[in-house]
Amino acid sequence: MSGKLRITVLVAALALLLAPLAGTASAAARPTVELSKSEAGTGGSITVRGAGWRPHTLLMMLICGRATPSRGVIGGTNSCANGDGRAVTTDADGSFHRQLPVAEPPVPCPCVVHVATVTGARADADAVFQVAGHAVKPLPAESADGRLSVLSDTRLTGSSGLLTWFGAPPSRSPVFTVGNVGTSTVHNPVFRIGTGHGVFAPQWDDQQWRGTLEPGRKTQIKLPVELAAGAHGDYTVSLGYGGKVLAEQPWGVGRPWGVTLFWILLCLVVPAAVFRAGMVVVDRVRPRGASGARHRGLPRLTLEFPKFRRSEAPPPPTSTLPWFTPDSDPGTAGRLSAPHDDSPTSPTTPSRKGPT
């Protein structure tokens, strides 16, 4: 018993020692924001300092109305002075400091300086701030209905088809799981779906989910989202409920290359069609030829070759030798020597020899 008691005492002592350290670590992991002034008038500036953020992260600082650190910014960035916001990047330790000009938000105070991440995992923090001379109104009462909380990461389902490749509106459906963490039943909740392009503020659209969610229950919700025709680039789909942004999901929309291909083909086909039509007009207004017939299209090129006739046999050569007559031509008789007398010498024929 004594050994077990000692072990129990040691475990309890270690737990007491590690509890403050764990609390300090968790507190340090949460991002914080501090202001150099809690109140300032329009035209002035304040210094915003932060710690506990992710290293080398881009942040956006805004002065927002209708907001408290406990309830967040009611109405999202539509309640903030977006034109006078500033961007800042955290250092290697997750800290930053930057001057922020004081501007009046579009809605009454209570106001806060709202700091939130631009890229990566969502993280934000608020610090109470009062704009001197700006109207102050109480926040709307919280609804007695149940409260919804996102219990899973939001993902986009769906794919682009052939028509989207030719400029049709791209569409997706964010799917998420929500749970009722309140004490009353939620009937047909209305969510706000926002689509933002690049660093611009999202454009919100209300969509109602048909159903009932009892306290302590959860369900999966799927809502459609559609962009404008021909949209492309980096978009962000935001989910809001009860004046708060519950989740954000990036969406990279590809360029509709089919539209580019269509214009390229149009630039090739139209000139060819105009050229063909012009050739038809020229063919019709061309005057008739000597035969009274029109030549269709381009003039036909023909090559005429000289006509070859069968040559006649040349006449036989005539003899030009003086001792030949036409009847005694060697060519006809086949003789090759001069004519001579083949008959025997007659007694009456005188001899050319003299007397012997």
C-alpha cells in the first residue's frame, strides 16, 4: 500500500507542475493583438502589435464596427473600413507591428481592430477600439435559437464540364458538417455563402437549408455555389451564419481555353469566307468572253503541246555522176563499176591496135 501511495502522490505532483506549463503553452499558441491607443479620432493613427501568429504569414488589419471580441464582427467585412485597411507580414517569431490609420467604419460602434490571416489556415483576433466622434449603438440581441458550429473541414465537390471549358458558369457545392451547440432546436437555418476573387471582399448570397437540427445533433449540409460566366482565377468560398464567418475554402478556377480556341478559329474562318464571297462577286461581274460563255472561278491554265506528224520517207537520191543515166544508175542495178562491153570481139569490129 505504501508503494502505491507513493506513486499516486508523485503523479499528482507532476500534474500540478505541468498544468501551468500547459496553460502557458496554449495561451502562447493563441494569436493576440495589442493597440497603442484605445481611442483616437479620424485622421490619426495607432500602432498595432501582435504575437502568437504563424511565422511569415500575411495578415490584414481593419477597423470594424458592430463588433466585440466575444461576438466577433457582426456582418463580416461589410462592417469594416476596408479602404483604410493595412496588410502586414509576421516575422520568424510570429510577431508584427504596423501603423494603422484611424477611419470611421460604415456602421456604428462598438468597434474593434480586426486582424485576420489572408492565406493559409484561418486565424483572427480582435482588440477593443473606440473611434472618437463616431456613433455608438448597442449590438443586436443574440437569437434565442440554437447555435450552429462547423464540426468538420469544408470541402468543395463537383467538377467542370465541357461547357465550362467554353465559358459556362463554373459551379461547386461546399460540403460541411454542423452541430447545434445551443439549447433550442434550429429550424431551416439561413446560411450566407460568399465568393471573393483574389484579395477583394466576398460577395454574399443567402441560402436556406431546409431541415431541423435539435440540440446536440449534427448533420451534413451541401449548398450550391455558382460564379459568373467566364470566371477564372483564385477564388475563396466563405460560409457565414449568425453574422460570423464559420469557414473558408480556396477554389482555383481554370481559364476557359475553349473561348480562346473559338476566337482563333473565328479569325481564320471569317477571312476565308470573305475571300470566297469576294471571288464569287468578281466572277459574276466579270464581262462575257468572245464565245458568250462565262468562265467560272479562276481562269483555267492549259498547256498546249506541239503536234507531232509522222514524217514521210525522203525521196531516193538521184545520181549526179555524168556517165550514169537514169536507166543505168548503180543504185538500181546494183553495179559498183563503170559499164563495159561483155560481147566477144566481132571480126567486123575494127581493132584499135595497129598492125602487128
